[in-house]
Amino acid sequence: MKNILPKSVLVGIGNAGVSVLDRIAVEHPSIKETLVINNEGESLSASVTSRRIAFPPCQDGDLSEGFLAIEEEFIAAIHGAPAVIFCGALGGELGSFLIPALAARAKADGITTLASVAVPFSFEGRQKREMAAAALRKLHDLCDGVALIDNDRLAGGVPSTAAVGEAFVAADRALQSSLLALRGMLSTSGPVKITRADLAASLGIPGAMTHFGHGMAKGANRLHEAIEEMLKSPLLTIAGKGSALKEAATVLLLLSGPSDLSFAEVQRSVVEIERVAGERCLVKVGVLADGSPDDPLEIYLLAGSGGSSRKTTTPAVTKSATQMTHSSPKSAEELPPAKPQATLGEAREAKSKKSSSAQQTQGVLNLETYQRGRFDKSEPTIVEGEDLDIPTFLRKGIKLVSPFRH
Amino acid sequence: MAREQIFVGLEIGTTKICVIVAEGRHDGTINILGVGETPSRGVRKGEIVDLATVSDCVREALLDAEDKTNVEIGNVWVAITGSHLRSFNNRGSFILPEDREEIVDEDLQTVEINAKEVALPSANSFLHTIIQSYHVDGNENILSPVGMAGSRLEADFHIIHGVKTRIQNTLRCIESLKLGIEDVVLSSLASALVVLTQQQKDLGALVIDMGGGTTDYLIYLDGAVRHSGVLALGGDHITNDISIGLRLPIARAEVLKIQEGSAADPDQVEGGIITLKNDPGFHGCEIDRKALNTIIHHRVREIFELIRNDIEAGHDGMLSMLGAGVMITGGCARLRDIAPLAEEIFDLPVQLTRAKEVGGSTQTFENPQFSTAIGLTKYAMAVSDNQPEESLLQRFAQGLGGLFKRRS
């Protein structure tokens, strides 16, 4: 079996990952460097991707056993690849555990590691979203860049009358497009390219919101039509605020497709994006014009905004398979995100130490009651967490001279 | 050319409900025929909390207006406010078909539709899509692109949206009185129409309409609306603060605010004692003037600071571009020393203003409390002049998703 893959490997994890890579296999047969991993046999056997790894069932829900079982096969599959791009949905047991775990393993081999992941819709439940958030924090620490597809934002592009299934199809489509965008950006070369540093700068900020758009068109007006379609993406708008690009410091733009893509079109695309995002926004453009002139022009846009602070160090990751850990949803929250590579033993030790040495401290309940007067039963006016119905002088702690009663 | 037509503006405010009956004149000005007014009950922070009570109050105000003007009211233009209203600017674009170079009317509608293709919260609906400027093939700030040659038309819009059900409550209240609704207009937009001159809109101005339950604000710059917002804070909060701080009944606190209150920095003005006399059920007391002014000053300062911060967060540097400064209107504009405080916060010249270019009942248009209701009639006249009735109906359907139907 051929183990060395010269291009970036796309790795789909779980049902969502398998579904996305199956679509890619059908719609982009030239992309052969794919691998899917799932714990559902039916999904795997129906998959049309070239390489599949079955994640074994684990006793007591300890997924680290399964990880150890597939580790070697995974390493063999990505061996020699310059980059690995993971794809899947966070929030489920498998995706939330395995994507960070495999990302850490790939990173340990010095491979550029990116991820395109979806977080659940709100209606899927708080527990799922919390699990996804914990996994996402780990991914941000481990990966060079994370493209986050927030399904709730995507829902803005789906009619409210649409069937639930349509919402999930839209989520899969967005995941697929963002995966292709990352792959395309990594594949750019020559003078107009997007570097790994560009990707890291734009998508490597923990807690950042990812803005993503994709447009495709053919014909004489292809550039404008593709941009127009791209800008209508629900992931390029922020509910109630308009275009998300206004908040992005850097925008990554990939023009991919026909070999006759002209310099003027590239230049025009940058001008169009600057027009929307504002002049302060830095537009980094990459071109991948290796298709035939009849191919449609595809434009992908990725940008990040918000987030805490740019990470400065990548946690050291060792190669030992036994150093991977499986975090249940609860422990994912408890463990500090900077140490996702802690050994199972260390994690257990830390857990027992925590429970034995944890000192319960009683918090002070704030019994000071603020008066809201006539607004007592009204919907409160909350701005930046402050209840503005409470008199300003009370909130500011200003002392007043009491009235003198006759 | 303006037609002689009667327009009725209805503002359901937190402290009062007022109905302005005005006549559009041929010269483009409006003449106020009369005003119906009644104290408001069942409204909190600009929003209806007791539909039946508010309906009764509105009926009272309408009858009052009909009595004073001898006009039978059938349709009204309604002001809307509330903390649920949000706004943003967005650009719509449209590439003309290759076989056509001339921009036509339909293209303007297309760019507007494109600009509205944004993900609003599912419970929200568009209230206004206000044009700022058109751009043709990169040629910026075109006022009227129809007939021009071009390949790409773009347009910037100021878009205002709000929670559909909350808007519906106002409409239901009016419909329960078997009245027709011509349109729903953002309060600050209506106020700005009458308190600003065209020159001030071009130079740039911030209009703050400080009412009882809400403070609405809106920025005009280069003749177009650039920013708007609503804070669910107003004169009622000042009264409530006084009532709590000085342990006075609400009614007493309201009178004290109007008669003695000042927004001036309490450390900068003279103190003293205010004596409140005995009344049935109320034991008189002596109030420290400094305490009263401290309460008012900090509340008003906070409101202005929130407005300033909101504008700066959305449009850094825009405040310094407002050549005409700040215009304060609404009931709270009558609060003493409010202008110097606003000048300090916004670092701009401040005017206390009221409806302009209006004829008729002097007492009405000189009172800043009526700016919104008068503005509604001016808005009505502007819309009626510029659009045929059919397109107005279409706008209703598009703008509010068929929230209401016009009375037949």
C-alpha cells in the first residue's frame, strides 16, 4: 500500500466527517488524499473514500483505548504529507475526542495541522455545545489554524420553514467548502500564495469567530458573480450587524479554477473585498489556477475576528501513543487547555490530587438588594451586564444626604 | 409637488400619547391643525405592556384630536421605539446584465434586496431600509443613478430591524380601534425630520430624542442616516432614581425633577435646601439640592456616555465629523443644564431643539415633547410626495413581512 502522500491529507472524523469526504470524493474525484475514521461500521462500509479506518468500540466509554488501536494506521496514512486537515463535527463523543487527539499526534510529527470543524446547533442541546467548546479550545492550542463553522450562524441562510435535514445538509456543505478552501490555500504556490503563517495569523486565534464564504461562476462575468454569491454566505454576516468582514483584520482569499484566470481578475477581487471589509483590512490572496478554461471560477474567503489573544507558543507534543488522553465532557472543561497532551496516568493523578486537595471555600452571597423601584416588574435594561434600571448613584456607590423630615 | 392632504401622526409614548393632525402644504411645509393628548398608561420603556389600557388611552387621544380639529381620523402614521430595535449599515450590489448598460428603476430595488440579504435573528423583521448613497462602477456617492451608464451598481443602506411580535403589539392596539395604519416609523427618524434642516443633515448632526421611557438617537451625515439606536432609559429613570434616592413618591419625584432638577455637575453649582410642603398623605421634608442634582447628573451623564460609546464602537471618529453638533429634543430636553453636560460628553456644540419649518399651533411645535409626532406627519408627506400609493403598500409588505394590512 502506498503510504507516502505528497499533498495535504484530508481526514474526516465521525459521521459528519465521512459525509463531507464522501461528497468530495464524488464531486472532486481528483482529490485522492483522503482518510475517514468512524466508529459506525455502516457509515464506513458505505463510504466511497479510498481509505477508511474503523474506530473500535471501547469499554467503559474510554476512547483512548480506541485511539491507541488506530494510531499506527493513522500515522502510516499521513506519513510524508506536508499537512493534515481534519474535518468533522464537535459536540459528539468521537469528534470531540478524536480530532484533538489526532491533531496532537500529527503535530508531534511536525506536520502542519489544520481543522475545519462544525459546532452544534443550539437546538442540539447545551451539553453538546459545551463539549464542542472544550474540544475547540484544545484544537486552538494544537492546530496551526481552525476554521469554525457555527451551525447557528449558518441557520440564518436556511429558511425557517426548511426541514431539519436541510439545516444539516447546509452545515455539511459549509464544512465541505471550508475544507476545500483550506486545502486550496495550502496548495497555492508561486508569487500569489497564502502561506502557513497567513493561515495561522488569521485562523489561529483562540475563541475567534470564523467568517467563511464561497462563490462559484462561469462565463464572462464570472468574477463578479462568484464574489456576489460568496458575499451572500450566511457565515459572512453577523446577525443584526451586517457584514462580518468589517470586523476582520485579515481576510484570506483563494481564487481557484480555470487556467485562464487573469491578473486583472485577481486584482479586481481584492478591490471588491477591500470595498466591503474596509481599507484597514489586509487581504491576502492565493491563486490555484490549475483547471481547464471551462472550469468554473471558485472563490473562497476565510477570515477571523474577535477571540482572546494570539497564541504565542505551541504546546510540546510527544510521539508516544500512550500520552494521549481521553477527556469526558466534564473533564474536558476541568483540564487546562494548554495541557491536552497529558498522559493518562498524569491525568488520573491530577484528578485524584484535585479531589483530595480541593478545599471547599464558601462564597459570599451578595445580599445587598438594589431597588429598581417602578421598574421592579419590567424587563430589565441590561447593558454590558449592568442592570441600568438600578439608580446610577446606587451602582456607582455615591452617598447622598438624606432628606430631613419635619 | 405637495398635495393638500391631511396626515395624522400617533406617538404612543411612555408618559403621554399624542396625536398630531397636520396638513401638508403646497410649499412643502406642514401646518399643524391640532393635537390630541392624553397621559399614557400601560406603556413601559416605549413598549406596550397592557394592550387594553393603552387602547383606551389611544382612543381618548384620538377623540381629543378629532374634537380639536374637526377631522375624522381614519388612518394614522405610527412611531415605534423600544430596546429591541437594532440597526446596521450594509452595502448591496448588482451587476448589470451584459446586454444592458443603462441603470433602470428596477436595479435600485435589486440592490436594496441584496443589501437586505443578511442573517437577521429569526424573530426580527425589517423596519426601514434607508438609502445612504449609490455607487456606479466605483464612482462614489451618486444621488440618482437611474439613466446613468454603468456595469455595476452598488448602494449603501442603513437598515433598522426589530422584534416582529413587539412591533405587532403596537399595530394590534391601533387596529383594535378600527383605525388604518399607513406606516410604522422609527421615532428618532421622525424626530430628525423636523428638528434638522437640510443643511444640518449635510453637515452632520446627532439627534437625541430623550423621552420618558427611551432615549432614541440618530446620526445624519452627508445628508443620509448613518447610525441609529435606542436606549431603554429616559426621564422615567431619572424620576425613579429621585424617588429611590430621596425616598419620595413617584409623583412627587416627577414634580421635583421638573421644577427643581438640574443635570449640572453638583460640585459646580450652588447647593441649598428645597422645602417640600405637607400634602394629604405626604409629610413635608427638606431636600438637599446637591443630592437631587447628583442623582440627575449621574443618570443623564450615563445615558450620554452610553450613546457616545455606542457611536464610537460602530463608527470610530464619526462624532468629530458632525459639523452641526448635537440636537437634543423630547421631554427631557427641558431639563435644566442638560446642554452643557452633553457638550462635555460629546465634545460638540449642543442645541436644545424642536420642530422647525412647521406652521399652525405654536404651542405644539415649540414643545420638544411633540417632535416625534410632528415628524411623523412630515415623514408622511415626504413618502406621499415621492411614492405612488401602490408602491407604499408594496413597501409595507416587504418591510414588515405583511405585519399589517391597510384599512380598506
